[in-house]
Amino acid sequence: MRPFVRPSRVALLCLASSLYALTPTAHADGERQLVQAINSYRAHPQRCDGRVSPAMAPLSMKATVALPVGYSGSLREGLKESGYQAASVQSVQLVGARDANAAFVMLQREYCDTLLDDQAADIGVSRYGGQWQVVLAKPLLDSHLADVRSADKSLLAQVNAARAKPRMCGYRRFATARPLSWSNALGSAAQGHSRAMANENYFAHQDPDGDTPYDRARVAGYRGRQVGENIAAGQGSPSQAMQSWLASPGHCANLMNPMFTQVGAAYATNTRSDLGIYWTMVFGAP
């Protein structure tokens, strides 16, 4: 069995009033003032296109989210080049706004739905004279992923919670299965494979050297007789990775297989890779 997970799609939307190829000039004060005005607007309930939006969290201003005025390439690729991996991104270009107040008025009048995007978390602003580029984005990676141990514990808890309930994996019915115990060797194999996929920018069970999940587990010190592996890419949190596995019959069958008694799991990131984050869960039967 060689299951795979379809990567999460990245939502892209580019709203442009005019496009020009210009070199950006620093107007840091004006850019900050515009972000402050946008966050003040989001802090209160607003009416937009006939519907009422609740108050929203402020956006974080980040240099890695700012694209140059006139940028017309792929938004996702442009942010990736600056070191920001986006799950979703929107861009608005304005022409004729002499200052931050004028730019905000144009945004509020023409792009209130963009300003009130509840998925956006970060913002970048660039300016060249009276032309502005405003980018709102949501990062691919969950902020809690900075704690690797926490992700390991979460994955173990979630796989055991899944095994505690009978379920259908495609057309195959599985009874409840006993909980898995954590294996450091399998965890090391999972970490190595996730890191290799992220750094070498590929997504497969067999690595470029031809090694299989069983080969990697043996190199990591695991001496069990059976090994299974689930991989995923593009999911920004342990729960999203687990949901994608449970939705795939082959991955779900690995998760529920009563033969397996041990598990190790890990993720790795590389913002310049195609999918940003890579997950591996390795199962074993001693």
C-alpha cells in the first residue's frame, strides 16, 4: 500500500485597480499609518456589501508580506521568495492615493470585503508616490508548531483517539484498536524523512536514494517486523494532517491497523519548498 495525500490548495486572489512596473520607495510612516487605520477599522463591527462583519483581530505588519508596487507575478511565489509561506493571500493595488488616509478611504470604499477577511493574519504594504500595494495573508504554518514536542504529543494523542472509535476507511470497516506507544526510533525515522522532503522538495514514500519506510526505520534503529508510513504535505497543524489521513482510505487503514503497536511522527518545514510543510507518521509492529 502506498497511500498519498493531496496537498492543501492555496487560495489566491488578486484585486487590482491598475498595474505598473515601478521600483518601490520607502514611506515607512505612511505604510504604518495605513496598517493602523486598517486595524482600527477591523476592531469594530462593520457593514460591508449589505452584511455585518464582527470585530476582528488586528493584522501583524510584516516585511516578508510586502510585495513591490506593480508586482504582477504569482502572489504565492512572490511571498515564498521573501521567506513567507502563505495558505491564502490577497493583494490590492491602488493608484492616486496621496497619503495613508486617502489610501484607506479607497480601500474602505472599494475593498471592504478584503479588509474584513477573517482568515487574514498578516499584512504588508508598499508605496511608490501615490501608488500602493496592500497584501493580506494567512501563514501556512500554525503558530503553535514552533514547539516540536507539542506537535509530537498532539499527533500521538490524535492517532490514539482515532483508534479508540470504530470507523469506516473507504469501504472497509475497522473495530477499535488498542492505543499505540511512542517509539523514539520511529520518531527519528519520521523526522528524517520529513526533513528530507522539505529540504529536497519532493513528496514520496521512497526517497531519491531509493530507500523505503522500512529501510529508514532500520537505519534509525527500529527492529520491528512490520513498518507502515503515512505522509502528508501542506497542512499547517497536526489536526489538519490527521484529518487528511482519516479522509484517505489507505492512510486511515494504516491508522486503524490493529497489527501496529508503536508509532513515531514528525514534521519539517522549508518556506522555499513547494508545499512548505511535510508530515510523516511511521507505524511499527515489533
